[in-house]
Amino acid sequence: MISLNKLFSVSTILCATIFLMCLGTIPARARESTLLANGWSFKSGDLTNAEKINFDAGGWQDISLPHSWGWDQAHAGKAYYRGPGWYRRELEIQPQKGKRYFLRFEAASLVADVWFNGKLLGEHRGGFGAFAFEITTNLAAGGTNLLAVRVDNAAQPDIAPLSGDFNVYGGLYRPVHLIETSAENFAVTDHGSPGVAWLQTSVNATQAVLDVTAQISNGTKQKRPLILVTKILDADGNEVFATNKNITLIPSYTTPFWTHIALSTPHLWNGRKDPYLYRAIVELRSTNGVVDSVEQSLGLRSYYIDPDKGFFLNGEKYPIYGVCRHQDRPEKGWAISEADMAEDVELLKELGATAVRCAHYQHGDYFYSLCDQAGILVWAEIPQVNAVHDTAEFENTSRSQLLDLIRQNINHPSIFVWSLFNEIGGRTDDPHRELQNLANIAHGEDPTRPTIGATSHTDLPQMNKIPDLLGWNIYPGWYGGKDSLEKFGAWLDTYRYSSHTGGFCLSEYGAGANVNQHEENPPQSKAGGAWHPEEYQSIVHEADWAAIKSHPFVWGSFAWNMFDFCVFERKEGSQIALNDKGLVTYDRKTKKDAFYFYQANWSTQPVLYITSRRFTERTNSVTDVKIYSNANEAELLLNGVSQGKRSNDGNAVFIWKNIQLATGENKIEAKAERDGQSLNNTCVWNFSPK
């Protein structure tokens, strides 16, 4: 059970779902998964009878998945299309006796109605979770089948998000798979989950006690005696635990079966330091061999949050150096690739981040798996942003979105909290009953992890105490006067006891920056203004981080945002359709100065970086030079002449005041040494008197 005492403690086994989306993961006769990427036709708009086999789809656009619409209009700063679109694809399937067939969609925004050979399989409401339908009894005898999907991203009164500062693109923007199994299998249609959940009883360096629940479906009309095999392999493939259990399946029914495991002297999953993963395998066996199998990654750890001292992983204090992330990309919208997600995780690692908040909705399973492998903790959430509706329909859909999130991702070692909401307040229906119900569901589904919410409102103080943990979205120096930077520490003290536990995290903070805008000693940027110099973003983050570090009851922080992202209504920093608070530009090509500030504070790799390096054309002959570094000492050279050395101020900031530039080209050079490695960084500024 989750303890709600002042010291919130969770010991958890985390095992990441890698849901067998590659052929050859297990024997072909047990389970096969085929990616349905190509061969699709698409038509924007609503159509009559487009699900029928004899419908004329001539003139439809040939596309491949993942596919997303609306991004081209949104990127141009225009209201993008929110409405229905249709997908069609033929499937050649020669059904085999004793086999079952499923279609699994990793996401569709926001509503998907799925037909197979002209018959409605069902509807999924909610744009971010996976869902699956069985098609075994719908297969055509001749082998040629028609799959038709109507996807609609129009705003719906029962589907979160009801609003939000991000675009809601449409489409089948994540992969679709055809899954073939035996007649008896680990359930595929249980909220799109893998059908197996690995939960902990206790975890420490001596022993990991695990409880495994397998949802097993019998597609036959007979009782079926089988053997449930549960085993764990180490990273080298050596078996370290195995147990067998005789079971009997009820005809035409899905039944849960439980296995209790005690693993001695486990190798713990230890975040960025050592993200060790076992291989956890659950098999159904008959006398003829493997009937079905699901393999997952397994990470073993314990963690707790001390409201006075911070976050602890496996009994040791562990810093939550976090950022927030949206999933969209230029020229793609939400239809991003595995390579795109891998690039994002590599940039998180380069930054030195230990955690990422996946805002403001369920992100892709592959991204969570990459975080498992990288040792990056994940804040996972559902899209309840700004407002809720006090209706049975909205509550039912939100419940389904939460079940999608938890059941599909319960085994990821990176996920450490389930988030229930973001910034609900102001003009909204009363959220208390719905949020309390969701919190109860989360605890029932997963008693090993706490719930959390991100708030920016004080008008609903009891709402902020519903989740086990709390994050505050606060933007000193951005959405308040510049003097708010000086008040930030006092604000943190004020909010201390707004949570269940007497501690909280910073779930959002930051400022905007255009890497092509620069100013020495800039005044406060206006949040919606046309002038967002890169230098001011750095000023804000430097002040914010100093305040966060000096308040240990702030157990973690998540800078907003890791990357610039598209918001079609925005026009600021002389850029259209862009929230420019990212530490990295939207195209992932340019790391802003603030990126290197955090890298110097968070990363264990040597860092030396001259700020304002893109401020190349200078009109003031006298300027300050600022460098970020995690070295103890750094030296500045101007045109080869030393300007002296400076010591680390504890915040990784080195400043040389009143440096005199020469007319024309000036070479700025920084030198330092860290861990026996010589560091050097240069840039060129051109001074031309007014």
C-alpha cells in the first residue's frame, strides 16, 4: 500500500515494457507482430460509406504511417484543421486454424472508429494511448481484407485536453501492428497493454520480491491445462530465476494468474549511474512447446521522497535534474520517428538531465523504453490540462485515458509518478470528485508508484492535496515583474505546505529566447513580446536555479522546456507559431546558452562554453564576458592576451567585467582544465563603432 505519511516512501520494481514489436523476439509460432507502415490511402474530411469494401477510393493520397495532419497550417501560424480524416488499407491474411489475429494502434488523435471488412470493430476515445481489436472472426476466407479507420481530432466535450498551450494534431501518428497469436495468449485487448504486469513487494540490495500478474485469454471453448513459466535473465542472457505453475484456463474467458518471485542479491537499476536491465520473460507452455510469450525489460529499484532532503534512489540521495518535453517536430507534427525520439534522449543525456516530464499527455512507448535504457526518470501524465467537465462522459473518458497510461506502461523502470492534471483552475467545473476518483484508480492499478499533479493555482487548495505529490508551475522573471526573480525564494517558502507531504517540485519554470536576438544587460522580456534576447533567458535560469538549489524541500525541478515547440496562436520573439522557452531550438539544431548553463551544473562531463557567442556584431567597445563551466577555474583570452583567471562561483558562472574590444574582429577564447582534461572554447565577435 502507498503510505501517505509526511515522509512519502515508495519501493518499486520497475520493468519496462518492450512490447514485442519486432519480428523474431520470440518464436514465430508463439507470437508474430507485423508493422503496417506502408500501403495506406488517406482522405481528409468526412465521407459516407468510406468503410465499405466496394467504396471507390480513387484519388486518395498514398501515405505511410506514422501520419499526422494539421502541422503545416499550424507551423504557418494558421488555425489548423480539426476534424475527421479517413484511412484505408488492404491486408492479405491467410487465417490459420488455432490462431488469433489482432490490430494494435499505438495512438490515434483524438477519436478512432475502426472497421474491418465493412464491420465496425469499435471506437477509441482519447488521442494518446494504444488500443487493440481482435479481428479473428472478421477475416475474409479469400485472404484479402479491408481495414478502414475514421480519425477525428475535433475538440470533444468528453475528451481531455479541453484546452492547452499546444496543438492537437490529427491522424494515425504512431505505428499500427498486426499481431498473430495462438488461441491461448496473454491478453492483447486489455487497454492495449502487454497483458503482463510486474509489481514489487520490496526491493533492496539483498532481495527483490516481485508479484507478477498475467492476464491470460482462452480463445477456445474448452478448458485448457497449461504451464505458466516465469523467468528472469541477466543482461548477458543467463537465467537467474525461473518458476513453473500449472494453470487451467476457463473457456472463452480472460483470467488473471499471479506469480510470486524472490530474487536474491539483485543488480539494481540505478538511474544515470547504472541503468541495469534484466530480461523478464513470461511464457505459456503446453506439452507441444511455447504457446505464447511476452518479454519485457526489468529494472529493480526502490525510491522515496523526503520532504526535507529530497529524492532518494536505492537509499541514496539522487538529484532530479529535469526538463519538460513535447513530442512534436517541424514538418512532422506528432508523426515522429524512432530516430527522432532517440535524438531527443541523446540530447537529454548530453544536458546531464536525470529526469524528464512528458508533458502533457502519454508519450510513445518507444520513448519510455529509451529512457529506461538511459536511466532517465520519467514523469508520465494524462492530458487533463486547465479544465475538466463535471459530466459522467468526461469522467469515463478520463478514466479510460488513465487506464491506458498505467496498464500499457506499468513495467517501465523509468516511470516514477503518474500525473493526474496540469494547471487546473480558474474557469473550470469543480475538479475534486473526478480527481479523487482518478487518484483511487491509480492507487488500485499500481500501488507501487505515487500520483502527482502540476498546479499554478491557489484558488483550489484542496485539489492540490489530492495527489500524493505536487509540482508547482512558476515563472519568475517571465510572467511577473523582473523583481519576481528576487522574490522566487520567498515564493518557494510560501508554497511549501501546499502539498500532502510538505515538499514539492518545480514542474515548470523558465523563459523564452530567440537565438537570433541579442542584447547586453537586457531588461525583462515581455512574454508575448517581439524581443526575446537569448541573454535574458540565461539570466532567468541562473536566478531560478540558484533559488532551487538553496531550498532542499524542492525535491526536483523540471525546466520548461527542453525544446521549442509549435503553438499556432503564438507570435513572440519575432517568430510565429512558436513557444520559444526551449533550451534547444525546435529543429534540435541549436543549443541555447541556457542549455550549457544546465550542462555545466548537471553533467559529469567536462563543460566550457562562452555565452553570447551568436551575438557576433557588437557596437559597444566595452562588454562583459560570461562563461559556463564545471571546472574549478577558467581563463579568458582576448586576441591571444590573457584577461585573467576566475574561480567557479558555485553556480558554474564565470564573469569578466569591462573587457575592451578592438575595432574589427575579436577572438574570444576560454581555457580550463577538469579531471586532467584540457578544455578550450572560442568564438569571434566583430566590433564596429556606431
